[in-house]
Amino acid sequence: MSLLHLPCELLIHIFEYTSGGDKVNLNITCRRFNEILKDKKMTRKIDFAGCYTANISHIMCYLKPKIVNENIKELDLTSCYWLKSVDIQKCALKLPNLEAFHVADTSLTTGDLMKVLCSCCKIKQLSWSWNPVFPVRRSSLPSISSISSPSSLEFLFLYIKTGLISDRDRSEIGAWLSMCIDLRELWIILPEQESDSISHSWYSYSLELQFRYLHTLVVSSFNYPSTRGYLTGLYSVIMEGCRSCPKNWQCFWTSGEFPSRWPCITDGFNDKTATLMLSWKDARSILDNCYELQHLSLITSDLDVTEYFYQKDYESLKKLCWKSRRIPVDWNLLWNSSRNLEELNIATCVKKVEKMHRKDNLRKLALPSCIILDGCSQSNQQTSRSNSAMEVIIETCPDIEEFELLPCLHCSSHVCQQPRVWQESSFVLFAKWQNLRRFKLEKLDFIRSGSFFTQIFKSCEKLESISLKNLGLSGHCNYLYELCRALKFCKNLRDFRIEQAAISSADRLFRALQTCPLIQRVCVISINRSNLSSESLLAEFVSGAPKLVFLYVFLDTLTEAECRRIKNEIFGRITKNVNPALHVTVLGETSPHGIHHDITKVPGIHYFQMVKDVSRIGTQVGNGNWYLSSD
């Protein structure tokens, strides 16, 4: 029986699980689907999160008079950064019974958010971006204390999208948190900060918080050294608000190594704890109480928790992220004690890689480069041993979809006296992963010609994302020719990122990317003799890539005037009506913020996944759309 023969009630129920973009496509599929989607009396959720093809007309079509707006409980516009703030406000004001309002990584201003909260008093879940670049006129807006919504919030996600946390920002955020006394989940995400002035203490504001029902706490930053004062102060204030009430932590994720003198509720961790990030010296006592962990991130220096994997079988564990600068991981022990892993991210030395049982559930894998670079005096022995280790991993993990080969934290902190020789042609072993969708290589100095790219890209037809960072010897990009030749086989490629010195001819790279018909996001970062032969090249590339939504280019040879002319030519050819989500950033040597630009101008979804290029293995908590810091 085909989908068209199902009753309307069942189809309506199925369509409720599709995103807004999928509904737009279903709407033009056939007449029956069109009639069902027009009659939206059963609609409970409007979801356009990350749908790059959606514009305001697509969203407003769900808010026409024929729809019973009172039935709609959730509006999700996460990362719809191209929508205007006033349009988002108009959409929300049409939904009087709205309970979940997700607008993080959008242009919604604080003023428009206040108006929505005043009108929609039933909101219990809120995610939004703190955008201090938009001034708030206090005389024309209601104060936070006059709004009833914050006190009834159960879920709060705050993306602090600013490069500088000012005293005013701190007081405003503190006022919000002091109102949210019924919170169950609190998420705070911070990108890189630009100033050490944020290190002022939170205690100077005499902020008193009280979270009676909090069971999920996520505080994540991707540049911990410069946010040390801010994070530790914020963490301390939040934990002080939790001390007076008994807790049953379901998720606890705080980036950075907080000193033991800061409050930590160890008795709140038990068999209900599903997600946990440990970076404290008293982690042993916490692990003893957690029997049903599903997601564990270990950031340790002196703490060896290998014995816990030896003593216990973590049958429920599905995601594991392990980082240590001193203590290696016993592969056999880890493999036998965590049998149901789906994501594994190891950033320290791995020992005892031997053939074992298959892991058919494992889909995402990140390994340290030293796993294929064991020191050896003879190159033929080196190749044999490294090939053996990789063959074991590939045979025991046949269904890998995402793979990252990253620098080892332990090896980077110790000077290795033994030579490291490896034949890059052995990378063709990765071509056996025919389900591979994402491929990332970082800081592998033994790569020269890149001859393996063609065979991998040709065999892995499902490949959607490629990330290459600082491969080969410093100052040389000898593999560019083979890379460009191989890109023609990537017919499903969506994301491409390269950060490499001395890309002598960026023209060849962009022309090769034009052969990828589905390309959506491109990030090229290069210094030292990297140039474009023509300013119109990028405009030609953008006009020839109809699905492109993000282009980030940093070439140190470009002047500020050249960057402006390139952007003007691009948007002169492409109108926002044709591609509303298109975001272009072109930077050169004289750019005021350098490579990282101004984070307030880069959409969060692109900043973390493309510019910052955070690890996406073992760093996604629950069903969230954000990848968190694991440092």
C-alpha cells in the first residue's frame, strides 16, 4: 500500500514529524497532500529550524485564517538568521497558546522578544540569542519583572552572541535567571570572547538564584582561557542556586576545569543521570553513582578512570568523549566494556589495538593521529603496524558515517624522540567505509601528494562534508592538485572546509567546487602566498552554486577594498529574494578582527560548524541542534 492510500488522519499525524521545509516540498508533491496541508486544524508545531530555503511567506502560510492558531503550541525558527526580527515577532503574536518558542541564532531583538512574552503568557520553553548589538530602549519596553513568562519557564536556552560581555549584559542575564525559578533545563552557549574584561566577578552583583527543579545544566564555551572568570563566576552562582534544593541530575555539562573549591553537588548524580561531562578531581565518586549513563565526556589530566571500564559494563553508554594529556586509553578494555557505543571520540594515545568483535552500532568515530604513527625505526615495520591498526578498526567498525583524525593531546604535550614515517597511500583503507558522510583530517604533516583523495571520494558516494586543516609540512599545500581532481566525484558534497597555508591558486579550488552540484557551505582560510587571480572569481562561483548559503573566505593577500568590491559584486549578481539565507564573509590581511572576524555577524550554526569547525562526535547532547565544547 502506498502512502497515498493512507487515511487523512494518519497522514496528518505523519506530517507532524516533518520539518517546515519538508512540508513546503510535500505541499507541491500532489493535490491530496496539498489539501491535507491546507487544512491544518491538527497542526501543533511549526518547525523551520535550519531550513535554508524557507522565507517568511512559507512560514506565514501556516498562519492563515483557515488554521486554528489556538492549536499551535510550538514555533521553532532556530538558525533562521535571514528572517527579520519584526517578521518573527508577527508570527509569534498570531499564536496565543504558544508554549515553546525557539529562536536562537536569529535576528530577534530583545525588544521584540519582550513584546512576544507579554502577549504569549503560556510560554514554557524559550531559546534565543542575546544580541546586545541591538539597543533596548527601556522607556518603551516593559521591564522583566512585569512579565509573567520568565517565572513559568521550564526550559531556557541562551546563546550569548557577543564578543564582549559587559556589565550591563551581566546584570540583564542575571535578572533573567533570577526570575526563572521553575527551570528544569538551563543551557548557556558562549562563542569566543574578545576581552579579558569579562573576568569581573558575578558576586559583585549580589545575585541570588534559586532553581528548585533544575535537572539539566549545560554551560559551554569554545575559548575557555579568555572566559575563565566569566564561566567560573556564572557556574558558581548557578550552583549556589541549586545547593539548597535536592537534585537528580539528568544532564550535567560544564566546559572547563573548575577548581574544587567551587560548589559541586555530588549527591545529585545517580542512576537517573544520562549525560555527564567530568573535568573535576573528584570524578571518581561521581562515576560510582551513575549506572545508566548514555553520554559521557571525560576531560582528565591526572585521573585514570580506566579501572571503571574494567569493573563495570556500560551497556547503556552510547556516546563517549575521552580527552587526556597524560593517560593513554586501553582500546581492548574500552571496546569490551562499552558494547553499544554509537559515537566515540578519543583524543589521547591508544594502545593495544587488536582484532575484536564487530560494533555494528558505531556510526561516528574520532581518533588521535598517533594511532597510525607508532614510533619505529624502520619504515616497512611502521607501515605494517599502522596498517594493521587501521585494518582492525575498519573491520570492526564497518558502518562508520563520520570520521575525524585529529592531533593527539598526549603526543602534542610530549616531544617524541622516535622518527614517524607513514605512507599516505595507506589512507585508501578509508575507502572501505562506503557509508561515510563526513571526513575530517587535521595536522597530519606526513601528507604530501594527496593521492588517496580520489579513491576515497570515488568509493564514498554518500560523502557530504569534508574538512582539511594544516596538512603536510608548514607553508606548503602540495596536495591541492589531487584534491581538486578528486572533488569531481563528490556529487553529494554539502560542506567543504579547508584551512591551509600557501594555497597558491585558490582559483583551481573554487572551480573544482563548482563541479559539486549540492554544495551549500564553503570555508577557505589561508595565509602566506594565497591569492585570487580575479576579483570576479568568487562572484562566478556563487552564481554557479544555486544551493550555496554560506561562503567564508580569508586570504591574507586581499586588501580591505578588494574584500568590499568582491562582496558587492556577489550580491549584485545574487538577490536576497532568490537566496534569502546566503551569507558571505570575505576577509583579508587588514581585516580588523583577523581570521575569526566579528562573531556577531556570523550565524551561529555556520560559526561553530564551519569557521570554528568544532568536533561533532560525542559533543551533541540529547536531541539538540548544537555541538558543545568538550574542552
